[in-house]
Amino acid sequence: MNRLDVDPAVLLETEERRQLRAVLRDLFAETCGPEEVRKQVEGPRGYDQALWVRLAEEIGVHGLALPEEYGGGGYTFAELAVALEEAGRVLCPAPLLPTVVLAGHALLGSGDGRACERWLPGIASGAVTATVAGFVQAAEVTAERGPDGWVLRGEADFVPDGEGADLLLVVARAPDGERLFACEPAPPHGTHGSTCERTARHVLDPTRRQAFVRFRGTPAEPVGEPGQAPGIVDAVLDAGRVALAAEHVGGSAHALDATLEYVSQRTQFGRAIGSFQAVKHRLADLLVEVEGARSASAYANACLAEWTPELPVAASAAAVACTGAYRLATTEYVQLHGGIGFTWEHPAHLYVRRARADEALFGTADDHRLRLAELLGLAGRSD
């Protein structure tokens, strides 16, 4: 694997990306403060539909990494990563990860031009929300031919944004092998008479909804060719890991900035607590962790942007570095805020929930260390 295959320019923040970051930060500051996020996650959708539309129409976030022929902007994942980092910074609950990253990459990875032409323009415009089932968690779903076409039967659990997504991309066992299928559940939310029942799961992180989905003869269309599903799943999961790493960099940066601001203002014994040597050391250690995570994320973004062979290694390395930094950042966020950091009124607990829940979303840090050992040929070595 040749790391020089990655264009060094992709690792740098271009002027366009700086401008995109500034615009997004202003928009999220207006719409995704702690109180706004709480209201959004308690609503029926779980996110602000008006913000979803603005992200798509005013900034074009949804289509940044999609080809122009499908209504996208024709940029790379490096640009989309800027949006994901800023969304992670404020815990924006909009389903960017399942719709734009997971479902978008599943459609592109299938190589099915008809399916891409049908659904990617809707994703790019913000008109369609989508997700994947049987990717993050194994599902027991089978596909069979009915009188009017393919139908799905079985169950999939912990489907990201599974309760409200307009489009589900499902891995199912068909007579000709494991395949990817697309279905548009209707009516939503398990309404009586639906062939697709969707039930929200009570999960640790309320800003990232998940659902249990039961297929009961649900009409579906095959996407791609038989036998493609395992390769598509692997590629989509690596894209998800890279996206999650970008979100974690944003969340870690917020925790560090908020903690620095607090310790600079909070006083004890007539001094700001940030002037105490022990606090300085803890924050210095956290800064090193966050910057290390930022570097790992940037390299993974570049590998995904250019689809280099190094992507699996970069994705797992970023997962280890960024989840570790996020865990430390949220721990210090709570502890260095003292008593207020432990209250429900303070947003710190929302970041703790996101960090802890995400640690296992695409595999734990230990899972990725084992994967890295296998990818690098170190598994089983004793020297």
C-alpha cells in the first residue's frame, strides 16, 4: 500500500473548506444550541426539518460528495467531512450519517445506474432521507419473488434513523445469493396495514435514533448484482467509520473549547482554576489527544476522498484515535466543570452519551485494533 497515492493537498484545509466551515458554524450556532437540540430530539422527527432543508438547499451539504450527474456537487468526501465535523460539534441530530454517508455510498458502491438515478437526486436535494439495514448490525432478512415482484421478510434491529427514513437499503438473502434491496416503507411508523413495521428503540444517545424494523412481505427492488452485498457492506462501513471520526473530532473540539472557557472564568481561592498546574496538565494532555485525532481523521478523509487501497487501515486507525479522544474529552468536559457538569441542565451529558454510544456503532476500539493487526500482517506474531 503506497501512502503517496494520497494527494497531500487533500490533507490541507483549502479556502473553500474554510468558507464552508464558517458558513456551517454560523448556521449551527443559530439552530443547534443545547436547548434547540433538546427540542428537536423530543419531536416526532427527532430533528429540525427546516434545518435539513436549509442544509440541502442553501449550502448543498447532502450532495457535496455525490456526482453531478445525480444532482450532487461533484466534490469529494474531504468537503463532506467538514460538514460532518461541524455537525458533530453541536450534536446536530439530523440524519446526515445514515442518509448521505451510509445510504449514499451503498447506492454508489452498487454500480447500479438505474438505482442511483432514481434515489440519489432526492438524497442530494434533501427530499429523501435514507438508511441501511443489515450493515451496522446483522439482520435476518430474506428476499423472495412474489406475484408482483420481490418482497422482503424478516427483522433488522438497531437501524440508524430506521423509524423515519423514506428509503431503506437492506441486505437480504435471496435464492441467487446475498443481495442489496431497496424499499420505500409506507405507511410509516408501523401504521396498521403496513408491510413494514418500524419501532423506535430506546437508546443511550437521543440525538442518533435507531429502530427495530420488521418486514412482512414488504415490496422491494434489487440494487446491484447478486453476490455484491458483502463488498458493499465492507466499503460502506469504512465510509461510516471515517464519517464518525470526523464527527468525533468536532465533538472533542467543542468539549475542549467549552472546558477552556469555563476554567478561565471559574475561580477558587481567588484564582481562575485554569491557572492550577494540575488542570493545565489535564488540558494539555487532552489537546494532544484531540490534535492526534484530527490528524488521523484528516488522513482517513483523504483516503476515502481518493478511494486509495489504504482506506481500511486509515478508517480503523481513525476509529481508534477519534473514539479515544472523544471519550477523554467528554470525561474532562464533565469533571472540570465540577458540580454543574453533572446536571441534566448542562449539555455535557449529551456529549457523553454520544461518545459512549458511538464507541460501538461500527466496532469497538478493540475490534479495530484486532482488525489493524490483521490488515498489517501482525496478527498472531509474538515478537
